[in-house]
Amino acid sequence: MRNAAIIVAAGRGHRAGGAIPKQYVQMGTKTILARSIEAMLDHPQIDAVLVVIHEDDRQLYEAALTDITDDRIRPPVVGGETRAISVRNGLEALEKANPQHVFIHDAARPFLTKDTIDHLITALAQHDGAFPAIPVADALWHADTMAPQDRSGLIRAQTPQSFKFSKILTAHRNGQPDARDDVEIAVKAGLRVEPVTGDEGNFKVTTQDDLNRAQQRLIDPPDIRVGHGYDVHAFTEGNAVILNGVEIPHSRSLKGHSDADVAMHAITDAIYGALAEGDIGQWFPPSDPQWKGAASDIFLKHAVERAQARGFQITHIDCTLICEEPKIGPHAQAMRQALSGITGLEQGRISVKATTSEQLGFTGRREGIAAQATATLVSP
């Protein structure tokens, strides 16, 4: 078995209101727990799902899973007095199956996406553990002293928190039963844990306001936007061109106020377009000398930050380069990798391709390069 999931549903929190634990509260036609389980099962690389429940909740659990018949669901196990003990019970129950990785998820996070799991799987190839996280954007103040607190470097941890199974099992067996989450246990055990890009939509239903927000999300469809970008740069004297952050040796260079990365400019404008926030020229005027020769990743990073500030997640980028030369194919993968590093988007959601104009027009006459791009943004 490669990937197993543990969903922790043994808590007794009642802050969301009602007489039953929040994970069994109806959210639309299904319980919160059922939606969390289905979100995990929706990923094709999850091989097994095990739910940790409270000993008094068996009937609630069985009722919640009435319409879920997936054979990847394992019999539930009973949790303990703390979250850490409950997780350990789940890990112990999976020991015989010996999965390579385990994903430990809160039952009260019903909006988990495939993208988040993909990010975690990718990170586990190089780290002992990984977890989705979101930078702290709000101003922080100490309630007692009313002193401002530095938020730089602070992140908010989400679940699922994923680990190499054998290592996190050992860490839990030696860890503290009152640990706040699995990352704390892993870090204290000396494991290498990496934060990956989190999702604002993957919020935890804790209070009545959270439940109202979740209910509203089921009613209102997500805000999906597609932006289009187009740019052109002429050739000038030189010995290389920069396209999507990759320097390609060539008999000429591209002319521009910045580094003339025509492809990255088109992508940046596509993101600004989806946000209806103008274009590169408005944010970074060519009349401003500080941008002369500037690397275009500055512009793209700003567009990504604007999307995040507006609550949007970039889900797909498609870039087409139009030129007779240089050849783009040998460099397309390096471009996708560079764009992934800047945007935080996995390479499987970034497309870079090229075409010619059949020797027609300015590109056909080898006078320059054109680029078109689209960017898809989603806000929950």
C-alpha cells in the first residue's frame, strides 16, 4: 500500500452548535464527516481511509456513511482522550498494512481538494513530512500588552498533515499525548517537515459562523475566472533570449524595457486580466527607470500575490509562444519548472507550447516573438 489516510473524528467539540459533535452535523444533504471522507476518496492515489471515532459515536458514524460504499474505507477505530492519542490509535491500526505514506486529516475540513493532496505527495518525495500552510496576512497584537507582533515568517497550519508512515508511527509512540498536531510531534522527533501551499477554502468548521460559511459555499458556486494575456517583443542585437525565465542562446535578443521576457509578460497579464486589475504597464510603467532591465519574475510574483490577496487560487496556466526561432520544444520543460517555482503551481497544471505563423507576418519574417497566455483562477 502506498498512501493511506486517517481522518480524526473522535473530538467532542460543540462550538458549531447543536447537540451532537460538529463532524456529524448535516451540511446540505451530507454530514461534515461524510464530505471529508469523500474528499479524500476522490483522489485516485489514496489507497485506504480509516476514521478514528469516539466510542459513543458508532451509530452516528454508521449513519454518516450510509451512502458511501467505497471498499477503500477500513473499519473505524476508537480514539483516545487527546487528538495525539487518537492519531496514534489510527496509526497502530494501519501498521499491518504498512503504507508508505499516511495523510492525517481533520474530520471538520470538508473542502479538501485534489491539488492539496498532490502538493503533499510531491513534497513527500524529498521530505519526511509535509503539511499545507497559509501565510499569516493579518496584523498581530498581543491581547494583554497590546504590543504589535511581527508576523513575518508565520504560517497557519492546515490538514492533511502527511508523513512517511514508519517515521510518524515511531514519533507518535515516543511523543507527547498533548501535542497540538502531528507536525509538532514530527518536528520534536527530528523529522524533516516541509510546508506546502495551502488553500483558504480548506478551512476547519469550528464555530457556528464556520458552519454558516460552509453551508453558503454549497449554495454559491465558486468564483472561476479566466484571464487572457498577449505580448510582442521585437528582435534586437544580442546572443540570447529569455523566455519564461529560461535563457536560450540565440543569434539575437529581444528588445524591451525590462528583460523582454515576452512569455512571462503574457502570463502576468493573463492573471491581472482575470482579476480585472489592469496590466503590467499600469503596475510597472516602462517610463519608470527602476524597471529598466528588471527580471520579469518580479512582475509575475506580484500578479500571483495580488491573486492570493484577493482570495484566488491559480489552478492552470497555458502559454503559447509564436515564433520561427529559436526552437522552444527543448526548453519547454525548464520553462514549466521555472514557472512552477514562481507561482507555486505544480508543473502538471502549467502548459508551455509553441507554434509558427507559417512564415506569415512579423513572426514569420523572424522580426520578433509573440506570446499568448491564459490563466484560470478560482475563489471558493
